[in-house]
Amino acid sequence: MAIINQTITDNYALYNGDNMEVMADLPDDKIGMSIYSPPFCGLYNYSSDPRDDSNCLTYQEFFKGYEFKVREINRITMPGRLTAVHCMDVPGTGNGNTAKMGVGANVGTGLIDFPGDIIRLHEKCGFQFCGRRAIWKEPLGVRLRTMAKGLAHQQIVEDSTLCDVASADYLLMFRKKGENKIPVAHPSGLHRYCGERVMPHELQEFKGHKGKQTENRFSHWIWRQYASSFWDDIRIENVLPYEESRDTDDEKHCHPLQLDVIERAVILWSNEGEIVFTPYMGVGSEVFGAVINGRKGMGAEIKETYYKQAVNNLAKSDEYTYQQDLIKT
């Protein structure tokens, strides 16, 4: 394996290197699930490394390289198991290529159906598309973070035909074809809710209910939140530390994926002790979410500063688990 650095413990393996080179050494049909955010097609640049997918010159070039990654993920995933892709619609120029849309970007450039193209690519590579969750984002918060002119109230005043939408994020689920021979079972239901709603106090007594699961009102309440196609209870700021990982020449850093999203996916689609993989590790969010829920986390990251931040974040995973258990019980 051609890697720059690595950190391996009993619970996780972090690799600083090209994700294709990392995946090439992984055996077939062994990964329980994967979850990640691919680079949003040139919307942001994360490093100057030519192997970094965020440095593709065109939308088409990105997907040409991304196809190799999806095929490798399919190869290493257990039959019948899932990969989850976090994405969003991206600003475009109207000709199939993404624009460099930074702070204060101009309005009227249109949007590209990035999620739709990801779906079609996965189907081409042997996955079955099996659903999507929309993750709600508060419009003013998006405006303040991105300074998008189309989300300013002034745009309503001047010309509302050029107003933007605070686009949702999406979590797309894809299942590898074949029989899942090891079910992901929850014999006593769901034990932990990851979100901002307050569960009715009277349901707490059913946590871990071992009788008929039709009576497990604790788990039923959580499942109603998770089974929805519209996740409006995600704690947007519940993310790992990432600011220290920025280089001085970085473009605006994309917000890391929320731990609520990761934990829901990990709990729903993998068993304890199984490997959860992310080919775009960033600061380690997906690996962290796997480890604190009793899974084995594995991730690859090309950028050295992100890798180092992931190492720091994962070193604190035991402490985080203990604190969260105290809060939730």
C-alpha cells in the first residue's frame, strides 16, 4: 500500500494517502458499509495535490475519476450491504461544468443535479439505489455562512426571480447486489436517538425493551424520526473540530458532515464490530461515528493536515462515548 502515514489501533485505521491505493489492498466483500461526502465537483479545493478529486478541471473529469472509486467500493462491500453518499445540488454555469462559487457568488448561474448523477453512476457500477434522506438547512444560517447573494432579503427587493433556495443536503443509500448473509439486527430495538428533538419522558422506561418489540415505544419513536425522508432534526453544528486543519492557502472549508447523520447511518446499516469505511475521510467524522458506536472505522485521506486532525479527533473517541452515554441515560 503506497501511503504517506498511518495510524492503526484495535478500533480504527487511518491512512494518509490516495484512496484508490488504500482500497486496492482491501479484500473483496469485507466492508460492512461505507459513508462519505465526495468532493463537490470543484465547488471547493482542499489541496494542491493532483490526485485530490477536488482539483478536477471539469464536471465530466470528476465523474470519470469518481467511477473508479465507486467500482472499488462495490468490490470491497459485503453483498447486500449499503454505501451512503452525502451530497447536494451544486451551482453550475449551465453548460454541464461547475462554477467556482465562493463567498458572495453571483446569482442566476443555475444548479446541477449532482445527486442525480451520483445515482446514475452507482447504478452503472452495480449498486441498487434504495432511497434518499433530505437534510434540512435553515436559510438564514446558509446565507450567513456562504454570503450567497440569492439568499439575501435584498434580492427579494430587487428581483425575486433571481432568489436562491437554501438547498437541502441529501444522504443517498445504495445497496450492493447480492444476498446479505449477516442481517443487521436490532433485537431490542434502537437504543440511542441522534438528533435535536426531545423524546417524551414517559418513553424512557422502554429503552432496551426485551419483550415484544411492538411494545417498544422508545425504539418506535426513534424509528419514526429515522424512517422519514426529511430529516429536519439534525444538529447542524454537531461536528468534529476542523478549523485547525485548514492551511493558510485553503479556499473556504466545507462544513464537516454532522455526527447525527453519520451515527444514524452506522446504527441502521451495520453491526457492531463490522468495518465502516470512508474513502474521503477529511477530519475523521465518519470513522469517529463508527467507533463510538462499537464498529471498526477505516478511512483514507490525501491531505496531510486533515489526516493529522483526524488522528487528534479519534484519540478522543473514548472520552466522547463516555460523555454521550451519561447525557443519554
